[in-house]
Amino acid sequence: MATINNGDNKRYRGLIISIALFLSLIGALLAFTFYTSSLLERNTVLIDQTNQVANSAQSVIKDLFDLDSSYGEDTNSPHIQRVLERLEQNTALINNTLTAIGEGGTITDDADGKTYKLPNVSGSAQESVQAANQQWQLLEPRIETYLKDADNVLVDSSDDLTQAVEQAKTSSLLMNESLDDLTNEVFDDAERQANTIRLIQALGVVAIFAYFLIFVFFFVRRLRETDAEAFAARRETQEIMETVNTGLFLLDKDLNIGQQHSRALNGIVGSDRLAGENFTNVLRGRISDKDLKTTQQFIEQLYNPRVKEKLVDSLNPLHKVMLHNSSDDKGLNNRFLDFKFSRVYENKDIARILVNVNDVSDAVYLEQRLEKERSQNDMQIEMLTTILNVNPKIINEFISNTQAHIERMNNILKNPGSSQYELEGKLKAIYREMHSLKGEASALKLHSFTKIASEAEDKLHALQNQGQLSGNDFLQLAVHLDDLLSLSNTIATLGERINRSAPPKAPVANHQPVNGIDTDGGLEIDLDNENDDRLSFYNEFAKEIAARQGKQVQLKSNTLTQTEIPAHLAKPIKEISIQLLRNAVVHGIEAPSVRHSAGKTEVGTIDLEVQDNGSDVTLVVQDDGQGIDYDSIRNKLSTEGHFSEEEASQLSQGDLLKQLFSSGFSTKEHADEDGGRGVGLDIIKAQVKDYNGKLNVNSELGQMTRFVITLPKA
């Protein structure tokens, strides 16, 4: 697991603090500017209001003189009404404005409708306000007295008007002087404030500019230091990337390869352009689509923080994966690469995936070579064990039969065939030969033969189910035949070597070649123990199958060791016996628990008898198992589509037995090494037919099944 170092972030702390201080200075200067602008604005409004009071006072005097000169005119005339209204408005305006100026209150500008807070005046300015207000307090009551009855024709207001005019002559001059003094003092104060503001702003700008220069100086110096450190780190990284022999690169969440990767990666992956490429595009066409999809899902899980890295690492699909050659150069071999993935954390988050790639082709090829040699050694040990523990005649028979099976399969393959009927017959014939060969190899515990034959059967079974056949479909079987022939020659050679190294024995009476193989030059045969060995051979074969199937069996025979089987019938009787014994164990004998529930002994019994009737030889194989379930055969036939349910229900037991002996049909659900391919009974039927024999089957459901094979000697 890798982690990104966060210590480098500390170097930016001073930079962040400096920027914050710089912004704070600018903010403070702006705030001061806004504040002083507000003060200047309030002083401007105060001057404006002072001028407005002076103008209103002049208007009041003018209106009083106008009313005095127009006395006697109809009070309801438009002229008188307009002057009275203006006098009343100006009087109220002077009252409100002087009060607001003196107390620092708020006023509303008629021009823009905004409300302003007037500054508090003090000192001489306050004295000027009080002087103006004092004169106004002398004039304002007389105006109010006059206005009270000015438009009432029944009241003589001439004296009130005269008194107001006389008072206005005195008060207006004093008010104007006081308001002029106030205006001058406010203007002077505003000018002083403006000078102070300009000075402070100038000092602030100088301070900010100086701080900016200092900041730029230190920032550039730090930037140079950082660049130098980054360059040094990048150079070190580059040196590492150029030196390491493994492929190193980073993957992001979108599976894009980082810009930096080791130089060895190009050679390992076999691509000149990798930086910035998508990982899936690099692998596409070079591994299977299934592995590619699994790789994408695997990397997605690596980015899932809830999935433990050690757990998901065991699911790595690119562990020793074969990478196919993507170029047209046929001289380049496919390589085995081992990809290791590690999370890269930033704080607690998964930031990247570090990928380490190694070319492990040499190690894999060495493992494969060692495994092949180990398999060959195991095979030779297996063959030696068989040779040393099995009657030589049985070994010689197996070698001879194997070569005969292979020769017959080769002859079948040489026959091209054209119609589907011919190709299907060709397939069935090869299937029977291969299954017979496998049966004998399995009986001798030659698992190397069994494995190759089983692989060939898998391909034959696939051909049997594909429907339409062609001659080229059979070409793939040639390799298996070559392997089987090679194993047969190997076991024959081993037998000859053992025989040559063994001490000489006295000649055996009645010595004769076995199946054309002279035992003087090969494996020696002890005819006295031959039949006992054959019974032991069958018994071991049945028990081995039973062990694989989870069953228990006991083979009995009273006649096998006492009956001399004619030489030309030995091979078919052996093949038929092997198939019937396997069939009895796999399909007949029940599991111990089932037998116990049915009131039977847990160990099943199989009887194998051979009788010489003079003109023919009879082989009887009987088991005390579950018998033939004809209803089960019907269901299987209808399920697999051979017959409809109605047609299957009308089949007789004889018809059902014919289906049971047909190629490819089996009542076993799943095929395995011992059965389920539907070939064993087909082989028996073919052997009986080839030797003009007879086949009889008798069964009782839940009790037993008996096969009786009769082969004529002639």
C-alpha cells in the first residue's frame, strides 16, 4: 500500500497566510474608504441642509413682505393661497431641519427620496446652530400666530403680520449669519476629513504596494526553491524509472495510465506509447475478453474503500497472465506477465492504483517444463506400478487392444464420409472404440490413458450434440490418438526393459503367444494364476468405481476362475465384462444409505459368471441393485425431446430397452469418468452383434438386474 506524502502541503501555509494578510489589508483599506465616504456624504448632506434652511428663511421673509404688501387682497385668491401654503411649508421645513441639525437626526432628501443620518455637530458649529435656532424661535411663533387666522376674513390679522415682518427683518439677518458660519465650519471640517482620508488612503496604498512587492519577492524565491525541489524530485523519479527493471505506472479511476512510468514498461508490455493511454485499450486483443472484463471489475473493487485490499488481491486476474503478441512479427513469442496492484492513498482517500509489472515468462516456462517432466515421471511411475502389480498377460492384452482400438479409429477417420448418416455412424463407431479403450485403462488404473480418453470423449460428446457434422470436425481427434499411441508404446517399452533386467526364469509349460505378442521377448505370463488375476482385476476395478461413486460393492464369481475362455472370445468378453461391471456399479447398486432404507445390506453384490456350453460361451452379470426404472427412461426420453410425452407413454419395455442401448442416451443426470455418456451399453450391443451373439436383459425394480450375453464359439 502506498501513500501520498502530505508534508509538502505545509510549505504553502506561509503563502496562504501572506495572501490572507494581503487581502486583509486591502479589505481594511476598502472598509475605511467606505466609512470615510459615508462621513463625507453626511457632511455634504449637512451643508446642503444648512443651505436649504437659509434659502427657506429667505423665502419666508420674501413671502411675509409679499403678504404685507398685498394686504387687503381677497384671502381666497390663488395668489394669497399659494403664498400662505408656501409660507406654511417653509416654516415646517425650517423647524424640522434645525431640529435634525442640532440633534444629529435623520432627514429625507426630496430629490432622490433617500434617508440620511446627519452627523452630530459640536463646538462652534453647535453654537451657530443654537444661534440660528434662537432667532428662529423668535420669528416662528409670530408666523404661526399670523397663519392661524390669515385666511379668515372675519379676523383682522394685520397686526400679527406686521409683527412677523418686523421680527423677520431682524431674525433673518442673524439666522443667515449663523447658518453661514455653520456652513463654513462644516465645510472646513469636511475638508479636514477629506485631507485625512486622502493621507490614510495614500499610506494604505503605499503599505499595500510595499507588502505586495515583499510578497512577490518572497513568493518568487519560494517558487524557485519549490521548482528546484520539484525538479530534483522529478529527476530522482526519472532516474528511478529509467533504472528499475520492472514496469511501474499509476492508474486513475478511469483506468488511464499516468504520464510517468518506468522505461522498462515499454519493453515488458511491448508498446512504445503508454503514457495517457487507457489500460483496457492496451490489453484489448492481447488477453481474453473475459479476463479483460474481470480486470476492469477487479480495479473497480480496488477503488472501493469498503473492500479490503488483501482480500481483493487474491482475485487478481492478471497474475501470471499470458499477453499475446500484438505485432505482426511472428518471431516474437507470447509472454507471461505478472501484474501487482497497490492502493495509493491521499489522506484517507484512494487516489491512484500503483501497478508493478514483471515479465515472468522464463519462470512460467520453467514451471511448465518442470510440470511436464513431473507429469511424465508420475505417468511412468503409474505405468511401472501397473506393470509390477498386474498379470503380464493382462498388460499385453491391454497394449494389444489399445493399438487395435487406435488402428480402428484411424481407419474410421480415414474414411471421409459424405452424408450426415455416414458421419453420425463414423462418430458413434469412434465413440465406442474410445470408450472401450478408456474402460480398460480405468480398470488398470492407468489414469494417464483415462485422462486423454476422457478429453477425447468430451469432444466427441460435443460433436454428438452439435447436430450438423462435417469431415473437418474429426481432425481434432488425431492429437488424442497420437498421445494414446505414445503412451501405449511407452508402457510396452517399460515392460520390455523390466523383463530384460529381471533374472531368467524356467520355461513355462504350454507357452504360446498371446494375441500375437511373444511373451519370451516381452512380459512373462504365469498361466496358473491367470484366471485368479483376472478375477482380482475385475474385483479391484469394481471397487475403485464404487469408491468414486460413494458406494460399496462385492464381486462374486464361481466360474470365472474355472472356465477356459476361447482365445478369440477373450477380448469381447473382457470388454463386455468391463462395461457391464461399470454399468452395475454406476446405475444398479444404490448408495449405502438408500440400500439401508430399503432393508438391504449396505454392500451391494455383483455376480459375474462365465459358462462354457460347448458351442457357445455365456457371460452373466447380475447385481442386487435398484433395477431398471422404465418410467424414468420414459421421462428422460420426453425431457430430452426424443419422444413426446404421449409417444413415450406408449413405448413397451422392449422399446425402452432399445433406447437404453442406443448411442448417446443415459439415465445419469451428469456425465463423469465412470458413466453418463450413453456409450457403455452401445458398445455391448455392437460387440454382441459383431460376434453374432445374443443379449438378454432381465430386471426387477428395486431388486436386481441381470445381463446374459451368449457368444458362439464358431
